[in-house]
Amino acid sequence: MNKLNVNNKYMKANTLNMNNNLNSNEETGYLEITVTDDLTGMPVPNVHIEVFELIILGEFAERALSRLIESYSTDENGRIPIIELTISEWPEHRYFALIDAFGYHSLNLVNIPIYEDVRTVYNVNLRRITSPEPICEYIRTPTRTEYYEPSPPIWFF
């Protein structure tokens, strides 16, 4: 279902229902994020990761609205569950993620690409805070993308 935005351009209506579940007729892709320590290469547990949908508005794309899609903390392996997202409709529809952990500089993943049946993978290396200078890093290119084949239901075996 499409709706008219403030600039008389059509954009896809909200693709997630109130429970953040995907509508069954939407094309989807996947996002995988793993976090490690930049110095040691070891996984970083308890990293707070928020994934947002960004909708660009305005005649000249001068503003945007964001909506929280998922919020997780990494496990002992520095991972969060793989997230299923509707495909990106560039340039009006984008995703970004905020990554924050105690003792580390914050990091943002910007313009996360989501393609149909493709897993977008980010292997993030967080840098430890070693000075009082506030630093926030930005990553705009994923580590890799690969075709994604979810595990078949148990009754396939």
C-alpha cells in the first residue's frame, strides 16, 4: 500500500506492523552485525545496537524521520540475531544503526544496504576510549554481502 507524502511523492506505507513483524508480501533481506575489540580481535559482549529506518523527506531531501526497528545487546560472541528487513528503496528509504558499549567509542553504520534475499554483513571493530576526546566513528560500507538461505523448517529433514 502506498501513501502520498508531504511532497506529493509516493512512498511505501509502513512495512512493519505494530509488533515490528514484516508483512508477508514485502521483499526482504537480512542484516548481520558482529562486534569485536579493535586491539584484541576478541568479541565484545553487551554492546547495545539499535537499528533504525530512515525516511528522507522534503523537496530537496532536507529532513528525515527515523523509527526504531530493533534493539539488541550482543551475546558473548559479539553477535546479535540476524535481522530481517524490507529491502531498501533508495534514496527515500534507508537504514542506519547506532552501536554503543561502555569503554568504547560509539560507532554508526550509515546507509545500510538491504537487498532481496541477501545478507548484509558488518564485522565491526570498536576502539577503546584512551583519551577524553569524544570520537564517534561512521561506517558506510558493509564488510560483505552474500546470498542468504535461512535454515529450512525442521520438517524438511
